[in-house]
Amino acid sequence: MSNMNRKRIGLILLCAAILGGAGFFLWRSNSDAKGGRFVTAAVERGSIEDTVSAIGALQPLQYVDVGTQVTGQLKSLNVEIGDTVKQGQLVAEIDPTLLQARVDSTKATLQNLRAQLVDRQAQARLAQQQLKRNQALMAADAVAEELLQQSEAASVQAEAQVDALRAQIRQTESSLTADEANLRYTRIFAPMAGTVVSLTARQGQTLVSSQQAPTILRIADLSTMTVWAQASEADVPKIEVGMPVYFNTLGLPDRRWTGKVRQILPTPETVNNVILYNVLFDAANPDGVLKPQMSAQVYFLLARAENALIIPANALQGSARGRKPDESSDARPPRKEEGAGSKAQPAVERGEPSQAKKRRFIVRVLKDDQPVEREITVGVLTRLKAQVLSGLDEGELVITGTAAKDDKTSKGGGQRTLPTPGRPY
């Protein structure tokens, strides 16, 4: 065989190999497209919530700091931390020795003044009698006028001395009332029923109340707790008074306590250059599980839907009002308008559908092994899930991503997901 024929045969074989490889590639691509190389998720029914999260701390709704109004040594302390007390129960006592002596001294002074008053009143009556006698004698021209004038002055002086003693008695009585009150203040009673949550003084300690009343203990009613949640300045406009809210604690992450926003404090706090606003709400604590200073993971409920059709949020391809993006597009739906979720509060207890803002998006549905674009209406939208109001039926498969062509060499784990629209929690 000539060299020319050999070259022809080799060229023919090379062309055949190239054509065969191209055909195999086309067959493999067509097989992949029909063989489920898309990552899909089924449209399911369930619950969906759109929330704003925050960190909070627990404090009793009602508490009182019990202090002393008098200076003295703490003679006895009748409670310990954790004790339950009743209103009016004796919880502490200040040494009453000095105050009792002051009361006794004031009583003795008062008794002395009252005795002086009796003496002055007798002298005043005698002066009045002498004045009347001299006035009668003066009418008969039997006494000198000078003696009459002396009698008049003596009578006036005696009445003035009586009035002065009466004033001193009233002043001393007022001092006695204050001294007796201070003596009563040495016995300290619980102003409310509750639990002793802190002790700041110890038995035998000297308490000085010259400038401010020193605190001995704190009593709190733990049946209702207040959560002080710190929300960022970006989330505060979405929160409103009366909005449903729930939280859990680090120790009981599976238990949920609910409440409604009671107050949004207007004065912010700056923590590590971050502006935070305190949002307050109350929660019942009938079993006493919640304790003061506990940390709470708080969720403000912007919108909620029960028994709704739900799809993954990364199945949304883009807003239906704009261009329909293809698979490689990075287009995202528009941001949620400010306050849209907070103005429409769903009835969580009744399970009614949320009245969140309705938006239209494009999704790709796998039908007969082929992707088909479809326009849908979305209600509640979170970072992970989306509520479908119309455009999809339960059980349909929506495309959330595409699988890599070579799972063994793919660095992404053999799957390529679509961009996730919406905003984070």
C-alpha cells in the first residue's frame, strides 16, 4: 500500500473519531438536559414568618428598692436572696437605741412645758383678778391710778406667757411626731409582695441616710417580666407598638414566650459605635422559669402566613416588572418597602393569611423535564422562603439551581444555586 493511501485512510479515521466525539457530546448534553441535571424543590404547604431579630434582657415588670430613712446600725436582716415575702412583712430592723432615747427626751420636755403652762395659766388668772379688783377700787377712787396700770400690764404679760408656752408645746409635739416616725422607720417592712432578688447590706453594717436613703434589698414581682430588647436603627422603623413578638432563652431554646410591643424608648444607646433603641414588651411568667438578667433572643413578627404554599427564596429569578433574567443573571427583586410588613400585622393566633405586600416574580418550573418560566405572586418573603399567592400549585417542582457537569471535579460540591433575593432577617 502506497504512502498516499495510508495518509487517506488515517485522515478518514481521524475525521470519523472527531465526528463520533462530537456526536457523543451532543448526545450527552441532550441526555443531561432530559435527565434531571437541575436542582429542584417541590412547592409545599407550611408556615412562614417574616421577622426582625434582636437581643434582649429580662427584668421584672414591678420591683422596689427597699432602703432606710434613718441612720443607724443594721440590727437584723430577716430575709435572704430568693425568699418570698408578703406585703407588710418585717424584713429588717435598725438599732433603735438612739432614736428611742430621743423620743423619751422629747416626751419629757413636752411634759415639762405642759406643767409650766398650768403654772402660767394660774398666774394669768390671778393677774386678771387683780386687774378687776383694782378697776373696781378705781371707780370708788380708792386706789392710785399707777397701781391700776401695773395690774393691766401684769395681766397682759401673763396672757402672753401662756400663749408662748402653748406655741412651745405645739413645736415640741411636732418634734415628738418626727422622732416617733423615725423610731418606726427602724422597723423596715416589705412595701409589696414578691421575691427578694438582691441584698446590698449586711447585718451589723452602719447605714448613713444623711444625703440619700441607702438601699438594703430589692423586692421584685417575678410573675410578669419585661424584656428590654435592643433593636438596630435600621430595624426600628419596622417595629410598632402593639406588634406581636416572641422570644426564647439560651437555657430553653425550644420554648417560646409571646407578647406585644408596649413601648419604644426614644433615646438610643451607642454600643461599639452601633445605634440601638430599647423596645419593651411584657411576658407572663407563671411558673417562674424566667429570671432577672436572662438573655433573650427576640423576634418581632412583621408578617406571618399559615397553611401557605412555600418555595425556597432562591427559586425567585427576578421581579416580573423588569427584564426576565436568564439562568446566569444576577438580577434580584426590589427591596421590601419600608414598613410594608409592619403595617400589615397578621393574626397569628387565628392563622389567617398575612396581608404582606404582594410582589410578582419569575420562577422556572420543571415541566416534562424542561424548564418553563412562569410569573408568580409572592406574599411573605424572607431570606430562605417565599409565600406563593398565585401562579404555582402544590407539588410542582421549581428550579433552585443547576448541577455541575462533572460532580467529581466541581469545587462547589456538584451544585450551582441561583442568587437568593430579598433581604436578610
